[in-house]
Amino acid sequence: KMIEKGEYKHFLHKEIHEQPKAIADTILGRLKFKGQNIWLEGIDTQKLKAINRVLIVACGTSFHSAMIGKQIIEEKAKIPVEIELASEFRYRNCILDKNTLVIGISQSGETADTIGALNSAKSRGMALLAICNAIDSAIARLCEDDAGIFYTRAGPEISVASTKAFTTQVAALHLLALTFAYLNKSLHKGEILKEIEKLKTIPKVIESVLACEKDIAKVAQNVASADHMLFLGRGILYPIALEGALKMKEISYLHAEGYAAGEMKHGPIALIDENMPVVVLAAKGQGYEKIVSNLEEVKARNGRVLVLCDKNDKKLIKRSDMNFLLPFCDSTILPFVAAIPLQLFAYHVALIRGTDVDQPRNLAKSVTVE
Ligand code: G6P
């Protein structure tokens, strides 16, 4: 079937706006209880029972969802999670034991390094699970007779830069974390059902952020001529900062770096001046007080600060030069909602800079060679 852009000028823009539906499709009806047993679509949950350690391998944007997944699984299920870039893992003799589950995350299911990493784990007898968007892809086939495949239901992603695949991967990781949490009794059924109800509110909250696109486009106008940009975050907003910076460099060719805000003092602070806009991602519960002081450090060096924060956070809004305002969201919903303004931001900067948004130079949708 031909996929059309419809009312949109670019697939990227269309796919950003498809996220409410993509996330709803990925969540709804996929995790259920059957008597005392938990059922996650596509997954052999019996195989997850003995798991006491998880290793996630992925590349690019999918690696950023792995970083978020680590935090969610550790928090909900209290299982230690390691994450490793597939291109590193495959050539390293990583320590594995039979109670470790290896998870591969991939939109396309065809990324050579992720396939290589999963094959290397398989040859060592490890249980494999895939989070994948493309049906019947190589990675899906590798895992189907093993612990299984959880398909994200983002629908076809055409734009080279990943958007809806990212947020649906994070949704998938949430459902997986809840499954682990039930199996090892970190959470009981009632708590899990409550979490699922929360996840169901995400599409609506995202709609309200998408509705602020005009404000985001204005911020883009003010900074599109910069040569460098820094994105800072803590906690669950740290991988979101990395993803925000990745989107920016991929589609606008503006050099952007994502950093854990606490590490700023160990390097990037040397770069700050009035010519380098700094995007500061802040939320209560994600090292809030610390990130406020990071913001002050940037301002003290004449940096321009673009703050992403709660729309009622008057203190931060007052201290910012420009802002991306979010509706109230708790930590479950936060990564989904915070990702959206940064995707739109990169898109509008790219439009102003006149790059090829859907097909950025030198990049491929799926990297099937090493
Ligand atoms: C390429 C794409 C990225 C993607 C990465 C991993 O670099 O341009 O958007 O995140 O591959 O792809 P995968 O299909 O494995 O998620």
C-alpha cells in the first residue's frame, strides 16, 4: 500500500502528529490478566519468570528508548538492567548468565549491528526478546521462537529520523516492566491496572502539546541560525535530552549535544556563551533543584536558555529566555510528553534551515550494513 503524506508537507511532520494514535494502538489491549496469569501479546511470559537481569541492545534512537526502559524496569520491577550499544556488545565478551534476558529494540528489525548483537547472544544460549515495529523483520524472526516479539504499533515510519517509533518503544518498555513487576511480585494486579490507566491518558496529553506547535515554531525562529546547541536533562529527562539533540543534528544539521546536566561542569560549560542556546529540561522528581542550579550556571555565562518545564512553573519560566511548556504530568507520562516539543523544535529549525527533512544527507532509515 502506498503511504501518502496527506495534508502534511513531510512524513516527519505527519509521523510526529500520529503519535497519539500510535501510542494508543501500542498500549490498548496488549497486556491482560488471565486468572492469576499475566499475558503480554507476543511474549512467552513463562520464559520471563526466572529472569533476574536484563540486557538491552539497540542503536540510534532505539538506544535512547533503551535508556528510558532501564529506568522504568529498575523502578517498577526492581530488576537490574544494563544497556549496551549493539555495535559494542557484539564484539565484546560481555558477562552473561542463564537468568539474563537479552532484549533487542529496533524500529526496522533490520539494523545489522542489532541483528549481530542478538545473534551473538543467541550463540551463547541466551533468551531473546524483541521490541520491534516492522512485522516479520529479521529481528522479529530471530526472537519469535524464543521469549517472543512485542510489536510496537506505530505503523510504517517513512521519515529517516525516528519519532513515533521512539515513543511507542517507550510504551512497550512500560508494559514489559509491568509484566516483570507482576511476575516477581514487585507490584500486584491492582497497581498494574492503575499504571495502565495512566498510560491510557498519554494520547490526550500529547494532543494538547501538539496543539502548541505555533509557539514551538517561534522558538525555532529565534535560534535556527545558531551553530551549536546543548540539551541538558536529569533522570528520565536525560535520555530525552540525548534524543532531542539527535533529532536536531539529524534533520537540521545544527550541531547539538545532549548531556546529563550534572556532567556539564566536566566539559560543556567551557563552550557556553551567548551564541550557544542551551535547552534545559526540568521536571519535579527529576533532579529539579539541581537542574535549576545548572540553568543559573548557564545564565551566569550569558547563555540563552530554552526551558522545557511545567506550564505552571512560574519560577523557571521567569528565568528562561524562551520556553516549551508542558501540561502537568507525573513521571510515567513525562518521557512521552517531553519528547514531543523537541521533535517539533527540530522539525521547525530544519524547515528554516531548508534541509531535506525526510531524507537527511548521509543517513539511512535502516542501516543494514556495518
Ligand atoms: C538509523 C535511523 C535511526 C534509527 C537507527 C536504529 O540510524 O536513521 O532513526 O534510530 O537506525 O534503527 P532501528 O530500526 O534498529 O530502530
